[in-house]
Amino acid sequence: MGQGHSDEHVARNVSTEQLSHELALRFAKKCFTPLEITHFKDIFRSLADEQDGIQYWKEETLCRFLVIPDALGPGPLIYQMATYLGVFPFPSLAPSILTIEAMLKVVVIMTERYGTVLKRGRADRNKLLFRSLAVFDRRMSSVYEKPSQELLDSVRDEESDKVDTSDAVLEEARSQAAGQEPRSAMGFAIDKPANDEDEEEDDDELALAALDSLDAIEVFKYGQRATDTKIHHAQIPVDNFRRLLMLLLVIAPLDSQESLSKHAERLTPPRVESLRQVADSILWSFTPEQNAGIFYQSFNKIIPTSLPYMFDGLNPLFEHFLFSKNIDLSKRKRSSAPAQMTSSTIPHVLDPPLEPLLPREGDILNLDILSQISFFIKGNNLFRRLRPLYLGGDAGFSLGSIEQKVFNWRAPSILLVSGARLPSTPKSTRERSFADTLPAKRLPNGVSGNNSHGKVIFGAYIDVPWKHTYKEAIGGSEMLLFQLSPLHEVFRASTLSRDYLTFTKAGVGLGCPPPRSKNVSGLSSHTALGPVSLMLDSSLEFGVFTHESTGGGSFHPGVSQNTDWQDRFEIENLEVWGCGGDEEAERQRAAWAFEEREAEARRNVKMGKDIEADRALLEMAGLIGGHGNTGGSMG
């Protein structure tokens, strides 16, 4: 029986590796064009190390190719992720040697091109990325710069039937497209687990879709004896996650084929410190003060709500594998000679200068805060699309200035306000006057995070043009309230109430009921605050953010802080940025020009022929002149 069980186990291993190989072939055939595969092969082969006939990439090679900035230190983490994703959909085989087949899987997953093969897995790779970052056991706590001789021997033995390892994926993809039988499996027998009883493959939608596409779902079910147990005990170390967050903030505005080196050049010590502060605000969303790491429960709860686009920057970063600088397509068209050129012979063409990511920085909004916002608002609506409409430091803090600067913008906008928390007991006359307009404070302050100075940053995404509100609030279901510091949190619009935005002489309210025009006998004269709301007073001197965990208002409560809290703060900076391009900006300029012409026309009042008589009449009416007349006498 023992021999039979052993034979069955060997057969199962071969089957698993065969399935892994077939999935790589399917990815090569359906997720890339033949030209992209050619570029991918050229990049891999030109940079690969070779030992005993096996080509592979080591950590230094991967980080150098992607231009991962040393100042942030995420290189080992990116390599760890790659060695895990390279054995998809069989995590028990991780970490992998980064052969051409493994790197092909890494690029497919990082660029989200798997949608053409894995129909059910297009929308969700978060679980897979978490597992690639998490510490499961001793093997995932370290990464390999150079595979051991034992591992290379095992791969070489399995590759002995192949002519060229680096060409196997492309050759077999082409043979399948031609209706030929594929070659033998290019399997991995890497880092066998020390205890098979403890290994499990968690219920991952991407893995299920992969095996289902190969008609091999039973293989997945067999290895799932302890489904969804291991992942809930795994965690991402806080320091690792901070380094990854800082990298994700830097690559957030990255365009396809744009080198990360341009962004890495701006990583001065002050910029790195700014990135760390933003990353810490995001970290506090996962309550690291209570745990040494990020657990899957909080990761899975917070990412979809507050950070849905956090990993989007990985897509253009790994698309660099599909564009080789060594291939001259024009030469290929002119002759049948191989399309290989050294990088030194390629004529250097200067790229046209790109429009700045931000026309100018504000007192609140800088490139790092902008990247943080792009984690929950799509970057293509932000980078090179924002226009400064109102900056309190330039225009002055008044509702009239906001009206003049913002009301003609006919597209969505972003409001940002920063300030310092007020003490529990008002210390000045102004603080006391503000406190008297509010209900008695019964909620504690929000968390302080790593911010010991009581600084807070709140904001809102406003999906409609601004205007005066009298009886009803304005806004739509795309409205967002958010907190950026000291903790990152997003509060999405609810349909229980539609008091999204009010702009009145009483101030600016988000999530607050419109103020009553007159005090009603028996009702409180205090400003009405919504369960989840932001209110700025009429002088734009003070603000208050309220969060009641039970919700019930215009915005849903947060998922990070499941508590009741309220921050009252003195406003230090206030900004409104328009979301849109040149078309929206031109419409605003046209509206401003029209209003200026109308104002000029009102100033130039036409008079009759008897100018002195007309002037005397206007002075008697009190319309012009400085005599203090209140009108003419009929007596």
C-alpha cells in the first residue's frame, strides 16, 4: 500500500506541474500578441543569468530592470511577490525560480491580462497579491538571490527533453495554435514543503478560474483539505507593507512605457519623508498599533472600500516587459534579417515633454497627497487633469471667494481642508463662539496615528457643479467624503439621505441637513450635523467632522474606525481643485469673461444729455455720491 500511495503522490506532482505548464502556454497564446511575446523573450534572454543550462532572473536583475528606487527599499519585496506569483495557481510550489515561464505568469497577473483566459477572475487579484506579500512560514520570510545547486539540478532534470528552455513557452504556444501536440511539461519541483499536512491552497477565485479553464478543478479540490485556514493566520509585516506603499505612491502616476527613473529622480530626503508620512496614514487604516502585521481580514475589508485602485500602478510598471529597446521594427520591415540591435545603435529620440502631473502644488495638495487620492479616485481623472480653482492662501478665506472662483466650474471638483484639532475646552473667545453654535460635544477625538501635533486633513469629491443651496442640498451618488490624515478612510455616499452638499451663508456642509431659515420655537438653534458629515463655518475659520458608527445619514460610516468620534478643528488651509481638462477650463474662462463684461456694463451707467441733472437725481436717490443721502424729500 505504501508503494501505491507513493506512486499516486508522484503522479499527482507531475499532473500539477503539467497543469501549471499548460496554463503558461494558454497565457502566452491568448494574453499577448506574437510581437509582445517576441519583446518579452528578448528582454528575458538578454538579462537572464544562466547556470547549468538554465536561464533565470535574480533579484538584482528584476529590480534593475524595473528601476526600483533603492531609497525606498522595496526590491526584496517585489522579488518575493514574483517568486510566489511565478508558480500560480499552485502556491505550495513557491518560491519559484524566475524562469521564462514563471516570469510570464508574473507579468500576466501584474498587468491583469489574465481576463482573456480566466473569465471569473478578472475583477479580483487582491487575495493573490496578499498571499504573495504575507508571511506564511519560514520559506516566505526570505527571498533567493541565486538558486541553490540542488534546485537547479531538479529543474535541469525536468528540462532534459527540451532543446531551449527560454524558447519553450513561445514554441509550444505556436505549436498549439497550429494544431500540433505540445511538448512535455515544463514543471517545477522547487522548495518542496517540509510538511504536506500543513500546506493548503486557499480558495482563490483566480486559482479556481485557472484550473477550471484547464478542466482540472478536481485537482484544486484535492489540495484544499484546510481551505481558508492558513490565509487568516498569515500577515504582511508592517515594515514591508510601508515600503510597498511608498513604492505604490511613486508609481501611481506611471504611464505605459514611461520609465520609473523620471519619478525616482525626485526622491530627495524631504520627499521620502513626505511619502513615509502618507504611507503611515494608510497603514493606520489597518490598525497596526494592535498587530505586528496586516491580516487578511482587514486587508480584504479596507482595500475594496478605501483603496480600490492602490495596485493600479503595477500594471504599467510590469508592461515594460513587453517593450524591448533592442528590437528595431523598421529594420525588420526592410529586410528579413534578424531584428536584433544593440541598444547603443538605436537612435536616441527625445520624448516630448509631458504636461506636469499637477499645474502647481497647493498648501495641502502635493504629488504625494495626489497619489494617495488616486488610490480611491481613478488616476486618469486626476493626473494632469486637476486645475486649482480656489486656494485659500491666495484668494482669502471667505465664502464669497469660493463663489467667485468655483461656481463657474461645470465639472466635478475636490475640496480639501486641513487644520489643527481644538482643545476639549475652548480657550479663546472665537473658539467659545464656535462651540456655542454646535451641540455639546459628547464624542471623543478620532485616532491620532503617528501625528502628535493634532493635524487633520479631510476632503470631499463633489460630482456636481457648485451653487447656492436654499431648501435642498445638491450632489449625487458618486460623492465621497474622505479623511487623509492622520488616518486614511473613505466614506461613500448613501441613499438613506441625500443631504450631500449645502452652500449657504451659514457655511459649507457635507452630509449635513440644510440649515433652517428661521429658528422654530422649541427646536435647538444649534447647527445640525449629520451622522457622518463635514461642516465648515461661515467664516471658514473652524470645521467639524462627525462620525457615528451606526450611520443613517448621507454617507456610510467608515470600515477602519468602527467607533463614534468627532474632530473639531481650526482651519489652516482650504482648497478646491477642478477635475477636468482643457475643455472644462475653457468653459470656466468663458463664464468668467461673460460675468466681467456684465459687471463692466453695470458700472458704466449711460446718462442723458443733461449730465448734471442726471447726477443730481441719482444723488438724491442715494445711488451715487458720498453725501450719505438716504433719498429725496417730497415735502
